[in-house]
Amino acid sequence: MKPPTPLSRFCIHTMTTKPWSLEECAKHYPTAGATGITVWRQHLQGQEPQKAGAMLRDAGLEIVSLCRGGFFPGPTSTRRAAAIDDNLRAIEEAHALGAPLIVLVCGAVPGQPLEESRKQIADGIARVLPVAVQAGVKLAIEPLHPMYADDRSAINTTKQANDVCDALGSPEGLGIAVDVYHVWWDDALEANIKHTAEKNRLFAFHACDWKTPTTDILNDRGLMGEGCIPIRKIKGWVEEAGFTGHNEVEIFSTRYWGMDQGEYLGMIAQAYQEHVH
């Protein structure tokens, strides 16, 4: 069988095919036409990042980003310091891997006012950003859907992400990752994407779909075209704003993780071509 023509902007997150090792991702992603890979830190466990990066590049994959940093807020200074340490480790890993970007899931504390969590997020980013810049690694704040505001992220809109960047003085190494799963509902999204791009902060674009009904708020994402997100419309806004980076497929799905991952990869490639490419 003739291999598929590589799709120059097709990237897959390793968590999309969670059961596969990093080596299996490197072997199989190019067979589906993928040219990029975003590596989750779980898939680096037990690996030397420098060697892992070389393996991925030898497979023909561009390393688009490392997931994830963040989770800065904490109820105590000890917890917040531990988060800083973990983000510094992530920067070291990204540098060794050859990943130019770390995606930040910013964190929140149940019961803590969102305003305080957002302050702690800005403080945490300010602490680690100089180290990231020195390492040649950018940081991208990823707004998460409001359903995660209690414990996963106090940053829930692209406007709030832009506000953090503004509060820190618009540093060049800090930007935003737009994930359609989290922001598709926002009626100000088009304007905020445009504003993000005008500030040179549009660093990443993630695609999947929102199923109806959603049976699990974390692990029931759909393949592109399987749900109600206007993916092509949002992608159009991103591209009109000048974004030319990879389109990253990021799907958390217990159902899809439970099936044959090779078959699933074929479904991902088909959905990408039909609803994203």
C-alpha cells in the first residue's frame, strides 16, 4: 500500500493515543501522514529527553510542543513552590527534547477565589518565564472550559489569558494556545483570537470535538466531525489572524483508548482530512 502523503500541518498529541509508548507513536504517526508530534510528559517518563527528541526527529516528526506545565496556584507557599520546581523541570525537559513550546494548564484551587488563583498563576509564570526564555522555550497559556474552573484552570477564556500576558508586560516568550474544545462556546472568541494575534501571542491550535451528550467532562472528547464544534470556522479565524503552525489533534477518550490504536489512528487521519485540513 502506498503511504499517505504527509500533511505538513498535521500534529498528534501522544495523549491522543495514550496506550502507545513514545516509540510506538514515532513509528506509527508518520504512517498516517502526521508531520508533527506534541509530547506529553507522561510519555517521557524513564526516557532521556535528548535521545527521545533525536528518535522523533529521525522518524520525520517535528516536535511541536511539550505538555504540560502550569498548575501554579496552591493553598500554601510550599505547594506553590513545588509547582515552580515542577515547571522548571518541564523547561529542562523541553530544552533537552528540542520542544520550542510548553503548554500551560494553569491550575486552580477548589474554594479559593478565582481572582486569587489568577494572581498566583501570573506570579508563577513570572517566576519561570525568564528561565524558559534563556532555554529558548516559549510558554503558551491554554484557557480551559469553565467546567474546569474549580480545580484545573482559573483561566477560562482567551480574554483572561490575554489579561495575564498584559499584566506581565506582554513578554515575547509568553503566548496562548487555542483549543477548540475549551473555547468554542465563547461569543467573543473571534475578536479575542484577532487580538491575540495582533499581540503576537497565538502560539498553538488544538482540535477535537464536543460530543452530545458528553458522558465524561475529561475523557469523552470526540473525533473531529463527531460533535458540535464549528472547527473549520474557528480554524479560519486562526488562519485569518496569521497562524501558520501545526493543527494539533488532542483527544482524551476512554472509549478510543480502549480500541485498537492502529485502527483509531486511521480514524484520526480521516477525520483530520475531512474536518480540519
